[in-house]
Amino acid sequence: MIKNTSSSLARIIAFFLALFLTSATAEEIDVEKLLAQADNIRSSNPVQSIELLRDIENSKLTSPQRDLLNYLWAYNLSMNGQLDQAIEGFKQLTADSTSEPTRIRALSSLIVMFAGTENWSEGFSILPMLLNAINHIDDPELVNTSQINILVFYNLIGEHNLAITFANKVLSSSPSPRNECNAKTEQLYARIKSSINDVSEHDFYNNELSCKKAGESVLIYSVYVNFAEFYFLTHQVDKAISLLQLHLSDAEKTGYHTLTVSYYQLLAEYLFFEHRTNETEFYAQKILSNQAEHQNASAISSANYVMFQISQNEQKYHLSLNYYLQYAKSEFRKYEKQNAKLLAVQKAKLDNLEKSNRIALLDKENALLKTQAALVDKQSQNERLALALVSLLLLMLIIWVYRNRRFQLQFRRMAQTDELTGIANRHHFTEQAQSNLNFCRKSKQPLSFIIFDLDHFKNINDSFGHQIGDWALKAAVKAAHSRCRKNDIIGRIGGEEFAILLPGCDIDKAMTLAESCRTGIAAISSKETGKKFQITASFGVTDTHNFGYNFDTLFVAADDALYHSKKSGRNKVYCNTEQQPIKK
């Protein structure tokens, strides 16, 4: 489930790292040099760049220098994820800057920021201003950088052919290494989206080489994101996963959360496609645990979707329901944003037509576009209604499945458990015994069998009542159960008669365990009942070595041993190793 927006925000961050180099004036002074240095290293060494800006901030600056300083502060805000503050800073510069190059830089930054925040109407509103501005400047580098940001905008609204056109303009004008890297990256992305059959691995290697020459490490990692998407869309999933995993560590070291989260998203999606559940969950949880830092709606939606599927497959229905609800919210917001984008695109096209001189065609195309906008709006309403209905039905289904499963488990426990003591009842104990005997017989493992009976239990019931008798039964079971191993099975097979199945246990160890249970039961204090009485039990022990793997035979042998314990004075443990009944 590849989202078209999976790497959009990462590419926007990458292009912010490659915005305009500042030229120093002929008169080189210290402040001018420091500003130029801060501008030049803003992507390669952002910490030092910010330190330089702080050193400059209180200096005496000219208006153009102050404008550039404010631009760099807004740029750093955008890189730290403070998008609203960054947009306000860029807007202020477009309105008040006395430096035309800085004003154009701010306009160019804004169009990418609006695309990144999916504020399409604002983006279209400044597009004509930026196009007009670059037609009246003589700085080729500034023109190229502005054109690149425009083609980024066109890519994000899905106008990939227009993006390719702008990329060709940049590449045909002998751009700087940095702008060549930018243009090739965006051009390749547009080609993947519009005509992937014309794209080859060689194109990505060429793109990577141009970015390495420019020293744009962050953009190189964005190239790998596009490369991985190409591999996936051409059914080379293993290559896509390997490429992302190879460069993930270095991408994380850049510290740009928007870039690294695009790696996590694609890895989660591609690994889920390959049914590699544990790895999928690892990257999905990385996205969800850090969503406050990256705020990437596409990645969060994708992570919730794969976690919903994984939880459902693992029958963790409560978790599955929570993940689905988060996914449904994200998808609903995505539909709204897609429709807003479509309406903004249609409105922009309509505005352009209204400004053209083709009066004869204007009315017809105007009516068509308005009809399309109305249809899009109607379609949006229908999609929201359908999504709400499907979400409701799926929610009801998940709740029904969850509750039905819970009731089934509840009924199964009731059918398998002794209500008073909480251990297996006779029927369930017998089933478990048969299953373990078959397994031990096939794997040639020993199995021992113990039956024990509370001594003179009828006297306790008759003397103190059934409530005290029930307490005595539960106390005896608790004492015996606490001494059993984790894989031993204890069950109630009669009123005061119990059995213990010991898989993988020989007769000597079984005798030791039975003796431990006997002494534990004998040590029970009846003080909490307010009555004074002694609880003891008699034990009979046998094993498969002497009587084979037939349950009925083992039961009779252990019962004979129990009888012998009772006959010889009670509160004893007796082992039956004879191949014939004990003489009674």
C-alpha cells in the first residue's frame, strides 16, 4: 500500500536545504561575511549556522542584511518543524523586504511550505507572483532555485508533466551542482509518477552522482527514497527493502525527522507486503512513538493500518480496534485534503482561463470547470458518507467478533474448569492427559501420574459445614498446585479426590513432588476459618515406565496405590510399580 505522499515531506525538507546561496556585495565587511557563511552552511552545519546568526543579531545591520537575517531565522524554524512560525516569517518578508532577492527567496520558500502543509489555495495565490518575479531578475542561480521550488509544487499537486517541463528548463541552463541535483531529483520523481516504464536504475545512479558532486548528503538520502519506490513499483521488493535498510542509519544521523520517517514508512509497508511481521511492527511503532516530532499524516496513517492488520491476525481484537479507529480518522482527513487539493487545482485553472484572451471558449470551459467542481464536491460528500458507513459497519463487526471471541473463551473456561477450585474438571483433565500421553509416547518421554484424596474429609463437612469443607478443598488444591511445575496439570476428578499429570517426569521425581504436596497440605492452618481441624491427604503414584501410556491403566494403578496409602494409616505417599493390582 504505497502512498504517493510517502516521501513528499522528506523531499520538501531536502529542497529547503538547497535554497539559494547568498552573494556578498563588493564591499566585504565582517557582518556580510558572517551572514554569507551562516547562509552557506545552514544545511550542512545547522548548529553553527544558528550560532553565527545569534552573534550577528545584535550587530548594526543594513536593511538588506536584516532581511537576510530574518530569512535565515525563518528557514531554521521550518527545519525544526515550527512551520506556522516559519510561514509567518516568510510572509512578513514578502510584504516588507527591501531586498528583492530576499523577497523572491521568501516567496519561493512559501510556495514549498504551503505545499508541504497542504495549503493549496495559498500556494496557488502566490504562484503567479513568483512566476512574474523570476521573469524580471538577472540572477540565473536565483531563477533556477525558484523554478525548482515551483516544480516541487507541481509534483505535489500531481501535475507531473509540468514539473518535468520546469526541470528541463533548469537542466538546460547550466545550473550549479546544487540546483542540478535538486532538478534531477524532482524530475526523476515526476517520471516515476507519470511514466515509470521509461525510468531505469541508471537514472538513479546518475542522480546520486550529481548530488554527491554537490555535497548534498540529505538530498542523496531522498534520492534513495525515490529509488526504493521505483524498485517496489517494478516488483523488486527485496531490493527496495535492502536499499532503505542500507542507508537508514545514515539518514537518521542527519537529524531530520521528516526524512527518517519516510524511511520508516516505506520499510513498514514493504516488509508488511513481504509478511515480515516483527520487522513491520518495529518500524510502524517507530513512526507512532515519534509522531509528535515528525507529524507526517501519511506515515501515521500507514503505521496504524499495518498495526491494525497485524493485531487482527494475532487475534488482539481490542488493539486492532484502536489501530483501525486511528487509521479511519487519518483516511477521512486524507479524503478531505485530496478534495481540497482538487478544488484548489480546478479553481486555479479556472482563474487562469478567466485571465486569458480566449473569450469564445471561456463560457463553455467555465461551465465545465464549475460542473467538475460541483461533481468533485458531490463526490467528496458521497465518499465521506461511504467511508463513515464502512467504518461503522467494520467497527460493529470488530466489536461483534471481539465480544463473540470473549464469550467463547469464557464458555470454554467454564466447560473446562472446576468452579470451586479453579483447576481442570474431570472431563478436561482426561482430555489433557490423553494428549500428553500421546505426545510422551511419540517422543519417548516418561510421564508420571498422581492421585490424592483428602483424609476424613466427610468428618470436616459433617462437623463444620459445607462452607468450611469448600475452604479445605481450595486450601489443599492451592498447597498442591504451588508445588507443581509449570507444565504439570492438576484436576479434580471427584468430590475430594484430585489427580496430577507430570509430563517428562520419572517416578523418583514424582514421589518427591507428591511428598512435597503431602507435607504442604498437612501444614495448612485452619486458623482463618475460626475452627480447629487438621487437613491431610493420601497419595498414590505410578508412571508410564511400569504401566505404559494407557490412561485407564495408569489411573487404576495410581488408584491402587492410593488405596494402599489409606489402608496403611493415611497421610502417606505410596508408589505402585507392580505390573498387577495391589492386594487389598
